[in-house]
Amino acid sequence: MRRNVIVTGGSRGLGLAISRRLVADGFRVIAVARKPSDALDEEIARASGALAFAALDLSQIDAIADFVLRLKKEFGAPYGLVNNAGLGTEGLLATMHNSQIDQLTRVNVTAPIVLTKYVVRNMMSAGQGGRIVNMSSIIASTGYNALSVYGATKAALIGFTKSLSREVGRMGVTVNAVAPGFIETEMTASLGEEERAKIAARAALRRLAAPEDVANAVSYLLDDKARNITGTVMTVDAGATA
């Protein structure tokens, strides 16, 4: 019987790569996003019932509780949650509009915390343990120009990860974070070729990591082989912070 894993931001980019890998690992994945994508629809058609889409606008915090209840009724208790969805809004703090700051913190911090709250309740009532993976970023520890607010949100997820791991560990639930570097996704596609080359040159492996590399890290943390790994941050950045 396939165990259920919820992946937010699962319609494209990292989330879609993670969903694809977890389906291959034998999980049933519920990909969460505001709307599906053509790429996700294609994956759903190939997955023979192991991949489903569920619509949710994570900025609507008050809708999260009912959303988790609906998922439990439709699919059963969740075994895993991958808090992958997030905004990558750039901007200098001095000129960033307060509404942008509010949106970043709402989607990148408040939403995953509230979603985790309700998912953890279901994990606890099911009594089968569980896995939570929060998507952070190397920016949380290294910093980057014009990403101060984004970096703050990703650092918050690391603090959340470490403390929550102590709260739920006695129930057999592990909580870890993955910190990607610059990845070959839509978020880096806007960078010029010269800037991408400079970023790659700073990495120990002289390249950017791929979405599949992040998906592999998430896959490991959800596997039984990682049953004694919790409260940690796994960096996937081709050695950029080595």
C-alpha cells in the first residue's frame, strides 16, 4: 500500500521533480498548487493513480485547516509533507513595498508552519510516524544581495525545523530541511548566461545542481534509511558553500 506524501508547489520546478521521484519510490503523492500545469497533468497521466493534484492558494492561511481535512477524507492520513512552495521575490529591503514583505513571509513562513500544524496532527492520530521536509536555501546562511527578506524566510524554516523535530520526535516523526543552492529552474532562468557561469564557477564542482539532485535528497529523507536523521539541514549546491 502506497503511503501518502503531500508536496506543495508540486506543479512545476523543484516540486514537480520531487513529486516525480517520490512516485518512483512507491509513494502516492498529492501535488499542491494554485493550479495544475501541463507538465503535471502529463505526470499524473503516467502515474496510474499514484499522483494527484489538489488546489490550494497558500497565501489563504484560513483555508489550510479545511484543506488538510479534505485531503485526509479523500486519501487517508499523510505519511510525509514536503513544504516546497515558496516565493523568490527579489528586492532591496529599503525599497521593497510592505505588501511584498507581507506576501513573502505569509507564503514562505506562515503557510508552511500552519500546514505542518494540521498535517502533524493527522500523523500523530495515525500513530505510524512520519516525515516532514522543509525547503530552505543556502541564502539562509550565506546571504545574497537583494534577497534579505527571502533569506530571512528561509532561515526561519531552519529554526522551525530544528525545534519541531524535538516536539514530534517522540511520535516517530522526523523533521529535516533541504537547502538548495542555485538550481537549474525557472527561478534561475532569468539570470544572464554570464551571471550563471559566475555562480557555477564559485561551486566546488563548477556547475549548478539540477532539480533531480534536490529530489534525490528529499527522497532519502523520506526513506526508512533516514529514520534516525532529524533536525538537520541537507545542502544541495554542488559545493558552492564548501
